[in-house]
Amino acid sequence: MSGELTESFIKGIIRKVGLECAARGQTLSETLVAFMVRAVVLDPRNGFNMDQILTEKDVQDLIQLCVTRLLDTTNPSLSTIKMQVYFDMNYANRAALQSVFPQTEMTAFISLNKKDKERQLKNLAMLVTGIRLYNKECRKGGRSIDDLPAILNEAIPSATQAVDEGLNTCHMLAHKYTALLESMQEDSHRYMQLSSFKLKEALFNVRQYEAFLCILMSDAITSAQEVETLSVQFAATMMQLKNSVQDKISVDSKEVFPLFLELSKLWTSFQDEMLLLSFLTSMTSNLQQFLEIQSQLFPEEVLTSFLEGVTVKSDEERIRETMGTRVNVSDFKNQEWLFPETTDNFDQLLIQYHSFCAHAIGVKGLTLPGNPAIGILKHKAKCYVFSSKEAAYTFAQDPDKFIQLNVEKAKEYAELIQLLELHHQFEYLFPHTQARNADKCLMKPTAKCDSSTQTDTHILPPTIVRSYEWNEWEMRRKAIKLANLRRKLTHAMQTDLSHMKRENFTQVYLPKGVGTQTKRDNSSNVPRPQIFLKGLRGQSSPTTHMVKVDLTRAVDET
């Protein structure tokens, strides 16, 4: 049996790996298994070639290698991949959450169709909600309604604090791991007991955890701003309603009903924020399980002992150290560098590799924070930042080389594909749905604009002769017509009235009707003039001879 690494073939392997893991007591999601299979195939150290045919032994080796990695609970890389799959499958951004009926109107309501009835009942429920909220404000009812604005004002800071504590934890670990890895590259004999491979995986794990917590923190801040805005609108609407109702015995429904509906809509928004806050709290709590492996592999006392004499720098300290340095544009002839004072919307630029140093990833295997003040390199319409001026100069000498090094590093550590937002580099390995979901959650929105192009229908000049005629009889007809026209003469005459090419008219007074009466009626008949002109149509000779003949009859003959 042999097969190529086509999509259908990989799906078969995914199914077999999932069954093998289930037989060993681990039921895993198909998404996680699929990611692991592609990660194993992608890693060049495993020796699977995408373009070659796999033998039966190769297939079995692939399945066993995937099962081994999926069941290895001491692997930080597996925890990171599980965290990424969990976040992609569970995270949803904010856009996904968002005497009233007189007896005389009951007959009209019953005659409505189902859709209109549902709309009427929805409006009715909103109206009742608004009335109950108003009664609660006036202390005349609504005691069972929770005070959502007060609950949110207490719960949001608590949720934000939990996320902030998680961020502090992963920041501390990331800084320690980075310092250890830098020391190991300088003096490898001192850290023989530490595995640099797992230490890098642990670093990527906390960096991914940090990225997810930043997303949740952003949602929590947005929620706090939304609650503040809703509270102001709710108080203003309630005050307007109080001023409209006051102590009146009767009020105009057209005046107060819209206010009741507005109260209900605002209260629904408060409920949406409650659901969102519950979701964020749950996500924050569930993400902590993917960080537990850190304390098992690298306990606090072990890290403390190895960090003796080592300077642990935070991301902020690394950036401050390089604030006074920047690249000299004159040193580069064909490179474009962006700086804050010369670039519009500098802070909104889409930076590659999640704003990590583009040089340190492939060369050192480290995720160091990039400092945009050094200069942002724009290469092939993409922006890159660096952790030092030296790294920027080295990368700019051959950007494509270091970009490929980063891709190779992502092949060794599959979790970097999502952490560094490299989905476009590995689209051939991921189904479109998974890539789309991952992009939706982790990648910054791409700047878009409307554009259009116009293509000529006929790009070459036409060669059709419109005057061509193939019908012999039609050509004969046209020839006869031309021959007849050559024998015709056209005459024109210009008069005093037409010489200015316009119509002339005069205004006259009509004569008065005058009549006389005679003793006898009489009449006379004048002969009609008849004149014949001979020779006007010409003869065979070029000279025309005209003869005028008067055929008018005499008066006495009439």
C-alpha cells in the first residue's frame, strides 16, 4: 500500500490517529489531531517529503509518531497547540453577542399572521420590561430585577484583574525563559541539565498565552466602556420618562411608550454585557490549564538557581535600551524604512510576526519584542520590526533569507504558525475553515479598499469593411441608382423672403366686412391661363432650347 500526501489521504491518517489515541484512553478532538498530523509532516526532522509517495511503513511511522506526541503530557508544544485549538473553537468576538394591549385591539391581533404576531409580542414584552424598570426606579415594583449596572461595575474590574494577573505571570516567565536561553547560547556547559528544546517550547507557550490574554483584556476594556455609555443613556432616558409622567393621572401613550421601549433596549444591552463578561471570565479560567506544565518542567526553585548571576530583562526594559538608536536610511539604497515622524498612522501599521523581532526568530529561536523606533523595514509590502539596530542591519542585507529561516523555524515548532501569524505561508496544509477561523481570531484586520479595473472588449482595431456587399443584385440596384442620379439636375431659387433663411411674417388689420345690394345678380368667368414650356428637360445636344407656347383660350370663347 502506498499513497501521496493529498487532502483525502491525510484525512484517513487523522481518523486512524484519533482511533489509536481513543484506544489508549485519550479522546481528542479531530481539530487537534489534524493539527498534530500536519505538524509532524511539516517538521523536516521527521523526514516526510510532501512530494514523495509514502510506503506502508512510512504511514505507520507517521501514525505512531503523531500518537506519541499527542499522548506526551510533558511536552510544552502540545500544551500550546491545545491552547490554540481551544481558543479558536471557543472564542467569539463582541460582534457575535448583542395597559399595553387594549381589548379593542385583540381582534386585530388574532387576525395577524405568525410573523406579525411575533413582532407584536416582542414589542409587548419590551414595553412591559420598560414599565417594570420604571416602576423599579420609582420603588413601586420590580424588586426581582437585578441591578445589572451595579453588578457590571463590580464584576468588570474583578475580571480585568484576573486577566491582568495572568498577564503578569506569563510576562515574568517569558522574561526568565528568554534570559536563560540567551545565557545558554553563550555558555552551554553551565546549563547541561536544562533542555533548550523544551525551554523554547515553554517560551512559545507563555507567549501564546500572553497573546490570548491580551485579546480578552481588550474585550474587557471595551465592555467597561460600553457599560459606562449605557449607564449614561439609561439614566438620561429614565429622567426624561420621569419628567413626562411625574404625578399625572393620565399620560399620552405616544409620548411615553417610545421611552419604555428605549429602556428595554438599553437593559437588553446590559444583559448582553453580562453574557460577554461571563464568557470572558470562563475563557480566562480555562486558559490557565494550558500553563500548568510550566510549573512541572521548570519549578520556581529550579529557575531561581539557574538564574543566579543572570540579568533578567523585561520587554519594556529591552525597548528602553534601544530607544536612542535608529537605522541610518542613507546606508540602504533599495530599502524603505518607516519612522513615526514621516509615516501616517504609524501606530496602526500591520507588523509581521506579531511584532516580534524578525531577525531573532529564525537565528536565535527567540521571541524578542521589536522596537518600532529603531525603524520599520517595509519589504514587499510587509513591515518588520527589530530588537536592535544590529539585527535590523543584518536582516536588511538579505530579507528573503531570514524570512525563509523563520518559516523553517515554524516547521520545527508548529505552534509558531499561529503565534507568528504565518497561516498564509502554510495554507496548503490547513483546511480553509481552520485557517479562516484562526485568521479571524488572531490576525489584525487587513486594510481594504474598493477598486475596479476596465478591460477593452476589442483591444485590436476592427478589420470589418462595412461597405462590402456580396449580393450581386444589390450591387446592380445601387449602380442603377447612381446612374440615374448622374442624369438628374437640381435647381434652387432664392427669394427676398428666404435669403436670410428664416420665416417672415407681417401683421395686418383684417378688412371690414362691407356689402352692397344691387337689383340684379350677375357674374363673369375669366379664362384660366395655360402656358406650356417645351424643352426644359433637355435634348441630346448640350445646349437647351426652350419654346414657350400660350394655350390660354380667348375671353369670348369661354
